[in-house]
Amino acid sequence: MAHVELHAELTADEPTLVEGLPGAGLVGKIAADHLVETFDMEWVGSCFCDGLPKVAVYRPDDTTTMPPVRLYEDADRDLLVLQSDVPVSPSQASAFTECLVGWLEREAVFPLFLSGLPEEKSDVPGVYGIATGGAADRLAATDVTPPREAGLISGPTGALVHEAGARDLAAVALIAETEARFPDPEAARAVLVDGIAPLAGIEVETDALVERAEEIREARQRLAKQMEEAGDESTEATPIRGFQ
Amino acid sequence: MAHVELHAELTADEPTLVEGLPGAGLVGKIAADHLVETFDMEWVGSCFCDGLPKVAVYRPDDTTTMPPVRLYEDADRDLLVLQSDVPVSPSQASAFTECLVGWLEREAVFPLFLSGLPEEKSDVPGVYGIATGGAADRLAATDVTPPREAGLISGPTGALVHEAGARDLAAVALIAETEARFPDPEAARAVLVDGIAPLAGIEVETDALVERAEEIREARQRLAKQMEEAGDESTEATPIRGFQ
Amino acid sequence: MAHVELHAELTADEPTLVEGLPGAGLVGKIAADHLVETFDMEWVGSCFCDGLPKVAVYRPDDTTTMPPVRLYEDADRDLLVLQSDVPVSPSQASAFTECLVGWLEREAVFPLFLSGLPEEKSDVPGVYGIATGGAADRLAATDVTPPREAGLISGPTGALVHEAGARDLAAVALIAETEARFPDPEAARAVLVDGIAPLAGIEVETDALVERAEEIREARQRLAKQMEEAGDESTEATPIRGFQ
Amino acid sequence: MAHVELHAELTADEPTLVEGLPGAGLVGKIAADHLVETFDMEWVGSCFCDGLPKVAVYRPDDTTTMPPVRLYEDADRDLLVLQSDVPVSPSQASAFTECLVGWLEREAVFPLFLSGLPEEKSDVPGVYGIATGGAADRLAATDVTPPREAGLISGPTGALVHEAGARDLAAVALIAETEARFPDPEAARAVLVDGIAPLAGIEVETDALVERAEEIREARQRLAKQMEEAGDESTEATPIRGFQ
Amino acid sequence: MAHVELHAELTADEPTLVEGLPGAGLVGKIAADHLVETFDMEWVGSCFCDGLPKVAVYRPDDTTTMPPVRLYEDADRDLLVLQSDVPVSPSQASAFTECLVGWLEREAVFPLFLSGLPEEKSDVPGVYGIATGGAADRLAATDVTPPREAGLISGPTGALVHEAGARDLAAVALIAETEARFPDPEAARAVLVDGIAPLAGIEVETDALVERAEEIREARQRLAKQMEEAGDESTEATPIRGFQ
């Protein structure tokens, strides 16, 4: 019964998917939500995978009932977004991971996974990229650089990247320096401009993310707090310092 | 072995079911109990679903033994009520959810799910509605408005609505502003008058709910406390504030 | 492998079984133990059901090793007693319940389940009865009255009564007002005289229970403490106060 | 995969097995270790049963790696010992119990199970015996007396005795009064001299146990502490005081 | 799906594997990492076994994504190393153990398992060896001595040695005296020089381990802290003091 369900056939051609699960700094969620809103993307499918919370989501002034983890499409831009209104429990991530990555593989979707890297930040948050399944070429064609330090991505997104690697699925994981404890719209902006835009071949206006940064922080505080309480287990990139 | 068991064939025609599991403000339970009492509804079936507490329930001056989650029918009004004397553990809700929603689907029952939305309340509690499986039309034919803010329904009722959505079953979820920590007969009255009555096509006297509000609060305090202890996990609607 | 095992064929004719699992006030255990002792009943079988503690029980001046939950028979009185030296974990009760009630059904045994109802007690503890599977007639033929208030029986005995109801097995549950925190020989006496004697068609001397009340309390204090620590989860009847 | 594995065929004839799992006072372990050492018994097999800790054990000045629960044989004395270097978790005892008792049954081994009974001790610790599967005769042929009080054996050894009873396997459980919180070489001596020697038909020197009592206590303090932390769940005999 | 996966056929001939899971003093991890770095070993395979954390690992200045537990080969030296960037949960070790040891058996690999023995250390940490499956000969051909005291190896490495013993697989476990609470490069050096070098037939420069000891300690502090928090459950050798 666990599956990704589409309302209709995808019309996007070899689409790129931006994964937006909540993690450190809510980097992925803020970036993914911004794409859905800015491009007025269409809700085309839902994840009915084991391990996802069974809750009913609704939007203002709309009687539509939605599951919490959904797929949105912009067919013209060959773009998909995975939007989530809930954190995914890392202990439940395994079933979700097989469900989603299996679907990506069957549909020949190119996923961009997003993770925050909690850091003392300088002016502009750094964005780094790693690849699986031969997607290093795609990464090399952009200005995204490899990580400067060794590290690991944990949490649900770490499990997704691990699964992509295990299946040799072409995928990229973007790692953005972020504040750990607060929603970080600047980090989301950096990952959109420096990573998602060139890899997905899109242009996206991000001024609103900076102008409305304070508003976004407040709006997302509750979700960020849930993430923080989950502690080490939510998605984040962690440096592995020292020789190897 | 897990199933909904009827004592006899239902005689109601395309009945509407009012779900009365205990949740925030006990809104659903108070409303459902009021219907059973006011219409002197007949006990016609029981839920023997995995995940429900195995306890034996009895009524005053009656030697009948009943399971804790039961179905009542008013055949003339084409009305069913799901009455529960116990909270349903959210961690156990999954099995119950498949058991009940599967039965609703097979019997072509139209369910009204009920959830409280803990809020600073103004004079009259607001009642909002969302729909699954094409029931938006039914909702549009009433004065029930969509939610004013984004949000999500969690707990056992959230799982029921999620399952109805996943199966594309026609259903409505009514969300009533409520006090979070105390039984709230006024919120139950609002959901009965504004939502259940027009959607189920019934008329129901609710003065007693207001007159006897204090008595009801006291009577239900114990169950409400159990709910409160279950914390975030019991059924409630939660606003998702901010842009999406 | 889970089963009720008899050493020999039962010779009792359509026997009545008195269930003596430890619960609130140890009402059932004290009553059951009293019957086994007074009638010098014969150990005829044992419960090897999943969910029962795997411990080895022994008696003074006897090298016989027994399992902790056993069946005793008085063939002349057509009487069976279920005696237990250990509490049954409510979370494990489900497997035991199916095992025991399935056996009762196959053997056409008429069970009397016993539960305490923690109460401020007046002079003589009240004893109330509820029935499943058409046993209301048997109850009506006695002076046992229905409960005065709504309520529910929880714990292992609640699960047994629930299972009897689900299988439509003729059974009676006797509910005796009891002290909650201490072994209550008076409540056990009331349930023996007012409920078990007329329903099982036996006469039983109970003076010893009153004369030796203090001794019994002390002897059972340890088991009662285990019960109390199990808290709400051990068997007890709980009033459901208020309108329904 | 779970099984008892022998390095070679047993040469003992209808052997008696002394069970030496750690429990109250470490009575069984001290007695079993003493037999292995005194008779220079040969390691002939190992328990690879589910529920046993997967650790690697070694001895001084020896590169041999052993599993933690092992069988030793003295073929001339028709004696087997079950030696354990680790406590067995009671919650995991069920799988181990079926694995070991099934093997005892198939191999026609006569087991002596050992349990401490925490008590205010007088001069010489009392040793009591109970039997399963018709072994009461063997017990009656010795000076071991039945217990003076009712009681129950819990923990892994209680589960072994329970399983022997359920399978009607001839077995004896010896219960020795012991200090609860400290290793008790005197209790082990009493069980060796009064119980194991006559039942296994052997003679065993035990002076060393008394002379080296202090040394033994210290050596075993760590294991005893693990046992104590496991609390009520480790093997011990518990009196059931009062009428039954 | 759980398996060890190689990128290519192994070219090493009857290779020796050095196991480098994090444990007491990080002895095994520091030694294994040193071999991978010093010999510039090639990443040839990965462990996709149940029970291993699903995280994505990356290296500085490299876009390659790796799973956390990997195999490295030096074909000329007939050497394999098992490198891990994460601790393995002991409660999850069972599945990993069967997965890895099964692979070692099929590929005829000779494993060297590494464990720290927390001790007050004298000048040079002692290194002791135990063997399974007939590998005692290989051990005897070196200067590695058997342990001076009885003891047991627990944690994931203890489970690996136990499994090797249960399958009668030729293997050696090296036990090095170590500091318990801090990364101990000296203990790693001792195990490399005294144990791994002669057993694997290699020569390895270890001066860097001593010169850079402070740097290594700091780099590994975080992982060591995770190990310490896991407490008794992480891999370590524990003395069993006293007679047996």
C-alpha cells in the first residue's frame, strides 16, 4: 500500500526534484516552499509511504484536504518539488526512503537533496555539493564546490542520499552553511541561487526571502523547535574533523 | 478478526456518520453523545478493531455489557453515530483507521469527522470544514466556511481523515474552535448546529448542552485529563502559520 | 503451544468457573483462594498461555512444582476456580484472553468474572452484575442488581469480559465495591455470598474471611502493592460519571 | 540456528546436569564453577540460543575463544555442568528456555536447577527441593526436604523450571537460603553437599569454598552487582506468605 | 537486500582484513584509518547491512558520496580494512554481524578483530590475542601472547568474534590495553606493530601516530564521546577476575 501516488501523468520531461523535508535551519523546507509559491506549482501527487505521519493538512480559504508530504510540478520548467508540512521521524525514515527513492528511480527523476550544515557563518552562507550515481558531472558543470571538510549527512535526508548511493541513482546533495537553531532564509536563498538554479536550469527570484526573513523566521519557529527537540536525529550535515 | 460488527443489517439509507472520538475540548464526544441521547439512538454495532482498548463498558441500571467503541443508528434520520468511552492511542490508530474507514467505504457511509481547534475564542466558536473524495460540493451547499488559516489535524481523527483522503472516500471534517484543556459544550453545540445539522439534514435541539454546560464539564473532566496527558498526540487541529 | 492443559477429563457437569486474577482490592483472588481452600478443590489443569509469567510455584511441605495460573475443580459442586499466584500484565493480556476464553467456549464453561470497584464504602460492600451472551437471565434470577452508575472494567479481567462479549459467550461479571489500596476480605465475602453462591448454586461458609481479615490483609500486602504499582492498568471497575 | 551445539558425542550415561546461571547470591554460579574447577571438567558444548548475549569469552594464558554459556562434562561421574559468564536477561529468557530444555529432553539429561532464597539466615543455610515430571521420587530418596513456605522461583531459572514442568520433564529445583545482595559461597556449599551430591551421586570437596569465601565474594562482586541492578527480575525464590 | 557490496572483484589473494569499528579508546578505528591513509588503500566495497546507520559520508574536496562502513583494499599487500565513520549500535549488531561474517566466510578472508581493554597502563600498552576456528596456530607464530586474565569482549566487535566462533571461522581478536575515555593513538600503534604487522605480514610506519597523538585525540574526541555515552555497550574487553 506504501507508494507515491500521482493524480495524473507527469508532463515534465526528465524533471529535477527539489527535496524540501524540514531539517537543520529549515533550509530545504524554506527553499522548497519558496519554489512552490513563486512558480505557483501544481499539486500533482502525494507520498503514502510507511513512516510518514498520518495527519490531514489544509490551506486557508480552501476545503481541500491533503496528506502532509506532497509532490508539486511546474511542467514548463521540468521541475518537481517535494513539500512536507511535518518532520519525518528518523527512526521511521527507512520505509519512507525506499518508497520515495524507488519512485524516483522508476520515474527517472533527478533529485536535489538539501541539508543544512550548522556553522559559524561569515557573510554569505557557503553551499557545497556531493553526488551519487554519476551525477558528479552535473555538479562539475556548475560553480558549486565540494565540501571543504569531511562530514556526514544524517536524518531523513541522510537516509535518502544513502539510499540513492546504494541504488547508484544519479542525485546531488546540496549542503548549505546555516544557523542550527533558527529558521535561516538566507541559507535557503543561497542554496536556491548557487545550487538549485544552475542544477535545475531555472531562474528564481529570491529577494522576498531576504526582505521577509524576519516574518519567515517567526512563522517557522514552531516547526524549527520540533526539529531542535529531535536533536541530533534531524537532518543535518556534521563535520568529521581530523585526518582519515 | 479485526472488524466492525453489526447486530443487524443497517436500515438507514446512505447514512451519515458522526464520529465521536475524544479529542481536544472533547468536542466530538460531547456532540456524538448528545445525538445518541437526544434521538434515543439504537446500539447497532461495535468496533472490534486492533488498537482499541479491550475493556468492558456498562450503563446504569442495565446488565448489558458493551465494548468501548460502538455504532448507534437512527434509521428515520439516516444517521449513525460512532460513540467511544475511551481515548484511542494515536500510536495504535493505524490499525483502527484501516478497520473503520474500510467499513465506511464498503457500506457507502458518509462520515463527518470532528476536531477541536484550540483557540482564544470570541463569542461564538467558529466552525470550519474541509472535505475529501469529492465531498466539497456537500460542504459548499452549507454555510460552513473553509478554515481561515492553514493547519493540520493530528491524532486518531487526523489519521481517519488522512485515510479517507488516501482512499478518495467522500467525507467531511468539521473543525471547531475550542478550549484546549477543558470539555467545551459550547464548541460541541456550534459544530452540531452549524455543521452536523445541515450536512446530515437533521434538526437537533441543543439548549441542554448550554444549560447543562457546567455539569457536562465536570462529568467529562476525567476523560479530558486523560486527553491532556496524551498531549500533542490526541486529536486536535493545529494552525500552520506563515507563507507556504 | 499456548493452551489450557488439563491433567484429566473434567467430571463436573456444565461447570461454573470463578475467575480469581489479582485486581483492585484483590477481591477476585481472595474469593477464589477461599473456594479452593474451603472445598479442598483438586488441581486439574494449568494455563500455558502466552502473556503469563513463566515462573515456578510451590506449596509448603510439598515438592510439587506448579505453573502460576491454574484450574481447580470441585466435581460434586460443578465448580471450577481459576487461581493465580501472579498478576497478569495488562499489556500481555490479549494473548491470555484469547487462550482462556477460547477454552471456556469449547468446554461450555459458564464463567463468573470478578472485579473490584474502588469506592468510599458504606457498611456492606455493594455487589453489582453485568452479563454477556444471554446470561442476563441467570443474573435476573438472583438478587444481584445492575450497576447504579455507568462504568468500565479495565485490566486483564476487563479484557476477559470484552472477549466474552465479542464471542457472545454466556458470562457474568460481578463488580464489588472495594478498598482500592488494600486487600479487602469483606468485599470478597460480599461477592461470594451475594453473587457467586446464587449464580453457581453453591453454599459457602465465609466467617473465616471476616475473622481472619487482618491476617489476610497482611499476607496479601505484597501482591496488593504489586497491583498498586501497576496503577490504572490492573483490573478495576471505573465509574463513568455524567450524562451519556 | 538457535541450538545447543556439542563438540562431540556425550559419553556420560544418563547424565545429571547442574545449571549454573547467575542469580540471587550467585548460588548456582558459584556451585557450578566449583564443580568445573574441582573435577577439571571438559568443555564439550555451547549454547547458541536466541536471547543469550553475543560476547566472546577468554581464559587467562589461553588463546581459545568461547561463547558465554557452555556445557562441561565429567564422563566418569556422568555429570554435566551449564556454566555461564553472563547474566541472562529475563525478558529474553523465553527463547533460551525452549532451546535448552528442548535439548535436555532430547538427550535424556536429568537437570538440577539452582535458585537462591533471600533470607535472614541461621547458622547453616537451608536447602529445599521441588520436582517436575515424576522426579519427586529421586528427591524423596535424599535428605532434601520440601520448602517450609509457599513461594515462587522467578527469573531465567524460574522460566527453565516452568518449561520443564510444562513438558513434564523429570527435573529437580534446589532452593538454598542465601544472602540476597552478596555472593554467598556458604549457600553454594550447602547446595553442593546437601542437594547436588546425593542427587547426582557424586562426592565433592567443598572446603575451599569456605576457606576462600572472602576471595570469592570479591571476585564475584561485579557480577553480583549486575544481578542486583536487574532487581526482582533475576532468578530468586520468593516466599508467598499467608493462607492459600 | 542486506549485503556487502564490492565495486569490483577483489584482487588480493587470501587477504587479511583489519576491522576498524569504533570501540574503547577508538583503538580499532585509529589503527584502521592509519592503514587506509598510509597505504593509500582503494575503496573497493561497502556494507549495506541491516543495523548500520543510513547516513551519507563525504570527504574534503571531493564530491563522492559514500556509505559509512566501507572496505578498502591494498592488493599488493593482500590487505583489506573495514573502515567505519559511525558507531554501530550494539542492539543492532546482530544483523550486521551475520551480514559481515557471512561475507568473510564466503570470500575466505582472514579477519583481525580489534578491541581495547580499559586499564591502568604501564609504559607500553600490552597487546593480547585470542583465536577462533583453528587460527591459534597463526597467533602462535607471532609474539602476541594470550590474555593474562580471563575476560570478555562485548559490543559489536564482541558479537563479530562470537559469530566467527559459532561458524568456526579462522579469525584472531587482538586486545590492546587502552585508556577507556580518550582516543588512544599509542594503543593503536601497539596493536599495529605487535599484532597486525606480524599477522598480516606487512610492515607499517607508525611514527606519525605518536607524533600527531594530540592532534588525533582532539580530532576523535567527538566520536569518543559518542562511544562513552553508549557506556558498557560499546566494544571493550572486560576482565573476569577471580577463580573459575
